[in-house]
Amino acid sequence: METYLWITAVWGVYLSLAVFIVGMAWRIYDWATTPKSPVRLGMFPKPATKTGRFFKMLKDTFIAPQSARIEPRMWFFAMMFHVAALAAFVGHLRILGEYPILPGLLESMGISMNDFAGWAGGIAGVLMMVAVMYWIARRTYGPFKNLSVPEDYFLLALLFGVVIMGNHMRFFGHGVHATDYREWFLSLLAFKPVFPAVLTGSNISWSLGTHMLFVDVLFIYFPFSKLVHTIGSLSSNFVRSE
Ligand code: HEM
């Protein structure tokens, strides 16, 4: 098991982060050097002022009213996924360090930080899982099947793998806490990787390894996939209001 963890949760992380950084740098360079379209790409209604354009960009990016109009069910699941993913991201930051104030605040209410994280992370993980299952069903049955290409299924399978393995750790990792994951992750960042015995000896060591395997592939593929919309949608929504 330790060899598997070394491949996916040490070397895989280094490789995938290197590919991600170089890939995104190439992507941004490519965007920046693409000649501007001589035709204005703005779509009605266009705000008259720069501030108006800025807020329209934020609204179009984070609320996506156009998607809500065209496909409300899809919009609902997409919102659910993104809000839950943001919550999971905030939770993942505990792997880097404990939040200030919050643990003490919860303690004063009689709630332990680990219990709170367990509930919050658990809810976020289940919501993300449901959203990805909806997306898979949407592309497997019904009219969207004909519009789907292998990349769509590949990305959904990757996301599903990441989320299912994360949920396995979250729901079955009894006795393994953020401090244990932190020991491993901070040692990675210090380029002196170690795995605490509680991780290697636990029932979730294989799901941690597989979570990281899917995360590695996702990071490697990200700059070359349609997932770059996470970053590109800000600028394209700005152009839409030109
Ligand atoms: C360097 C990248 C990542 C690391 C080191 C990491 C690590 C972890 C760990 C240790 C857990 C278990 C938390 C616990 O039970 O205390 C977890 C859970 C989870 N991870 Fe990740 N993960 C990473 C990236 C991602 C990404 C990119 C996604 C989603 C696209 C994701 C989705 C989840 C989900 C849904 C859970 C379960 C719910 C939760 O605990 O938030 N992870 N991850």
C-alpha cells in the first residue's frame, strides 16, 4: 500500500502540479497573444459603463442567468455542485493549517471542529456526488447523449472518482483526522515526504491513494480540457458585454 501511496500521493502530486502550472502558463499565454476579434462580440443587453460591465461579468459568471433560462434543472445541479465544491475547497484548506478562531468558537458551543468538518464535508461531498450523477445521467439518457463526446464522459468519470474516494475517506476514515493528513501534505510541500503510520495503517489508505490518483489525472488534464472555463469564463463573459 505504501508504494501505491508514494506513486499517487507523492510523485503523482509533484508531476501533476508541474504539468498544471506549465499547462496553465501556456494556456494564458495563448489567450493573451490571440489577436483580438475585429468584430465586436458583445451581446444585448450591454451595460453602458465599465462598472456595469464588470458587475455583469460577475453575475454572468457566478449566477449564469442565461443557463438558468435555457436549462433550469441543469443550472440547479451546476449551482449545487459549485457551491458544494467551494465548501469542500474551504474544508480542504485545513490540510494546510487549522483555521484561527473557528475551533474555539465551535468549542464554546459544545461542538468539536472535527465533528463540524465531518458534517460540513460530508454534506458537501454528497451534494457533489449527486450533481455528478445527474450530469452522467443527462449525457447517458435523453437528447444530450447525441451531443456528447468521449471527453465529456472522461471528465465526469474523473470527477466522480475524485468525489467518491473523497467521500469514502470522509465517511469511513474513523480515527484519521485533518492533523494526520496535514502531516503528509506539509511534508510534501517541504519536499521531505513522509506518511504518518496512522495513514498507512488505516482502512482509508487505498481511498486516499485513489483520491489522489484521480486528482493527479484531473490536474494534468485540466489545462487542456474544457474545465479551463473555470478561469476562462471571466474573460469570455467580459467580452460578451463589449
Ligand atoms: C491536492 C489536492 C487534494 C488533496 C490533497 C485532497 C485530499 C483530501 C482528503 C485528505 C480528504 C478527506 C478529508 C477528511 O476526511 O478529513 C478529501 C476529501 C474530499 N475531497 Fe479531496 N483532495 C484534493 C483535491 C480534491 C479535488 C480537486 C476535489 C474535487 C474536484 C476533491 C473532492 C473531495 C471531496 C468531495 C471530499 C469528501 C468531502 C470532504 O471531505 O470535503 N478533492 N480530500
